[in-house]
Amino acid sequence: MANLLDLLNERIVLGDGATGTYLYELGAPLSHCLEELNVTKPELVTRVYREYADAGAQVIETNSFGANRIRLARFGLEHQVSEINWRAARVARDALKGRDVFIGGSVGPLTLRPADGEYSVDDRKELFREQIGALLDGGCDLIFLETFADLDELRLALNVFQNLTNIPVVTSLAVSEEGRLLSGEAFPEAVKILREAGADIVGINGTCGPQACVHLLSKLAVQEDDLLSVYPNAGKPEFYEGRFNYAASAAYFAAMVPLWVEEGARLIGGDYGTRPEHIAAMAPILRELKPVRIKKIAATAPRPRIDIAESAVVSSVPKEESSILDLLKQRPVSIVELDSPKNLSMDKFLTGAKALKEAGAAAVTLADNSLAILRVSNVAAAIRMREEVGVTALLHLACRDRNLLGLQSEIMGLGTLGFRHVLALTGDPAKVGDHPGATSVYDVNSLGLIKLLVGMNRGVNAVGRPLQGQTKFIIGCAFNPNALNLDSQVKKLESKLAAGAQYVMTQPVFDLDLARKTVARLKPLGVPVFLGVMPLLSSRNAEFLHNEVPGIKIAEALRERLRHAADDKVATQIGLEVAREVRDVALEAFRGVYLITPFLRYEVSVEMLR
């Protein structure tokens, strides 16, 4: 069998898909140590290896990602590090005997927690040495140091590897969609450092979906000998009935392959949520493509700064906001979502809020780190917006980031600041966002949060203690019309309304028939409903939303129509046309609509308002 590095210099090589999420799908318990299966259920692990090889994968990773002493100790398996890693490699060797397949030993970060105690640099080196050594003894052809969000830890693991062997190594980074590691380095900077440190192959895995990976790779120049890997997740997962479900289809992955290759990727596979069918769909596409050996990137001019202070409409801060539900009795109401920024620059956000107000938005709604992506506090953004623009804010409030104490403190703070409109949400798990190591709290879910808000409106906290005052929140709840089981969603909604929710805001609807069906199901409930409307900007935008964002589905007919649009300008007009049709259905039934601004493109929402 050829050396992997020689093979990568000649052509594109196909890796495998996810091991962990596929093992869960095949029946492994969520609370079980997946790496222990190498010893206790090798036949299940063998099945995974063989299915990926049958699908066309030329590089198979071992089931050993978390098999270091620290992480195994959480299952009482700290004394089986060598056995579990050696078995991971041997099971792969035996399963794939006689096939031209490379076995890659998977090594993840240590993921130290405060409860694990203090570990010196030498201690951590020994932890990596123990795991990597066992994988080498088991017969691995290469090592994957993958899903590292801390560059220093990855360099330490790379140093340990280099002192043990000279077989190929893949160093793969868990980068945010904005292109930065948790340790602070920008993606191109980290790639340069790793190459200088001697990494054979550098890449991305574990945090980003297909389109985000294209964006990240586009930031890298490629020279003749640069080897890049990309293992995207199958979009962002949706947590349903105790499982994480991923939406990106095999066909979607196949369509994205040429874009990754165009940006310089040579080793291509899949991560969380991908399955053998994803690999099988990519295999024939990869065989027809040739590596991009040289790629330059153009310098971009800095964006000019906008002085919002010169143009903002300043109004006095109201002591108490008027109710959008009262306004709804007088005229049609448009609520427009405009997310706070992912950095400290507020100019575009405030300019957008001003434009939306002038175009007729009754309120601007601000998400609470939606999709678990870090943004400026929506409360702080709402205060700036109220002071500098003078528009009503509708605040999303997620349970994910605050325990019961902090959640109540936040609610009381909103009340004292005069904010009234709140949308109660459970919130996307931190694992799916740009800080996957963060803790999701969930002391309560959205139903519990509604009950907390109702209690504070009565003047008591969660333990029944009087607050010496009452909040005056107008409480909203969410509804997903795109769910497979609409009856189940309606029952959940009825529970929220019974708990005290006063209005409903839905996920975006992109289909006229679904809009009418949603109206038919929700109108008998007798409460105000703001149907979600989001203009699509392009075919790529539609595919991203359909395949990578939980809770959103777009009909194949519309996606096909966008694919055949002459260019993105024509596609945007199609998206606006469909959005207007859905909006009109919503306004006719409920006199209210929830416009969702795509990618802070507030001018699109302004056009919808007008």
C-alpha cells in the first residue's frame, strides 16, 4: 500500500464519517463510554469500520477519541488506557484485513475540568504518550490529533507524537465558524504554526458544518506541498427525545465536495452526524476531482466605520413599554429579528435597528445566543437600541446559560429596566455551538421558564417568596411548524399556553401550503401568532438552512427553483417572492408576522416591511 502522504500529493483521499454518533445510532447507550466498546462489543465497532470501508473510505479512524486516562477515569476505566487503545487499533486491523485502507489512531484533547485536579506539562505529556503509544503498538498507519480548540495543547500532543514515531500525523482544529480557536488564535495563524511545528496534514473537524468549512478554508493560501483535511459535521444537531439528530443529507455532502476541493482540501471525510451513506455519496465525486496545488487569497479592504451617533434617533427611555398585543388590536404588527453582533462593533446593528424602525417595525426581537453561538448580550444590545434608536425590544430568554438562581436574577433585572416582551426558550445545547466545552445548565426548560415569568408577574419568586412588587411581562413561546410530528408540537404548545404564555412565535416557514396548514392548526387556539418569515438569499443559503440548521426544512421544489436561478440576485427575488406570499397568509390570519433577518441583511427585512 502506498504511503498516505504520497497518495495525498497525487489525488484527493476519502476519509470516514463519525464514529461516536453512528455508534449511538446503532444502539450504544448515551451514558456509556464508547471507547470501552473496543473491549466489550468489538463486533459493533467492527461493523462501523467495515461499513465505512464498504462506502469507499480509504482512511478509517479508530474508536479511541476520548481514550485518555482523564476521560476514561470518569467511567472508572483509567487503568485500561493501554488495553482500550490497543484494542481500538487491533479491531480495526482485523476488520479491514486485506483492504487498501489506512488505519488512523484517533486522539482527542484531554478536556481537563477543575474537578480533575492540577496537571503539569509533563503530566499532560505522559497522558498523551500513554494513549498514542498504545495506538502505535496496535498497528496504526497514522495518528489523528483531532478536535483541538486549544493550540498549545495540540502542539504539546504533536511534540509527544514526534518523539514516538515518524508516521504521518493529522492535526485537526475545532474552530468557530468565525475562524478562531478558543485559545484565541485565528485559523490561518494556527495552521501556519502547526505547519512550522512539523504537522503533515492540518485541517478542521468537530465544530463546523459543510458551508462554514468552505468559508474557513477560503481564508487559507495553498502552496504545492500543503496538505489540508476537512471533516465537517452534518449541520447543527437538534436534540429530540434524548438523541442528537443531524439533518445534512448525503446528497448535500456530495454537492459540497467540489467546494472543499476548490479551497485546497486533500483529505475529506465527515464528523458528527455523518454516516456511511454520506461517505458513499462523496466517493464517486472525489474520484473525478484533482487536487488544487496552488491557491492565493486576495487581500480585503477594511470595512469603513459608521458613526451611529450622528444618525441615531435618540428618545427618552420609557419606564414601561406599551404592549405589542394591544397594538395588534389596532393594526397589523411586524416583529423583526435582528441578532446582536458576534463582536464588540455595534454600528451595523444599530444602523439596522434604525432602518427597521423607520420602515415600520413595531418591535425588534433579539435572540439569546441562538444556536449556542456567542454574541453580545441581547439585554445590553436592547438597552443601546432603546437609548439610541427608540424602538421596542422583544427579548429571547434561553434556559441554557443560567441556573435557576441566575435565571430569576436576569428576569428581575429585565423587569427593573422596564422591558416587558420576553420569548421563553429552552435554548440550543452548548455542545452544538462555538463553545462546545461550555456547560448547558437547563435547571428548567421553556415550560418552567414560562411558569417563572408568570410567578414574577404575580409578585413571587420560584420558592414563593414575595418580591415586594410585580413584573409586567408579556410572555411569548416558540412553535416549530417544520417538525415531523405536528400533533406533538401542538400538544407542547398547548401546555405552554396553559402555563401562561400569551403569544406564539414560530420557526420560519418557507412553504405556502405549510403556512396555511400552520394557520389552520393554530388559529383555533385563540392566541396571537407571529408566523416566522425569512427571505432566502440564494440556493446556497437555502441548502445551508435545510441541511445544517435545526428546526428548519425547505421544500425540495423551492430549493430546486433556487438552484436554477440565473444568479444570486434572481434567487433573492425568488426568496422575497415566496416570503411575501407566506407573510400575506400570516397577516390575513393573525394580523401579525415575525420577520427573521438573514445574516444581518437588514435591508432585506426593510424591503419586506415596505
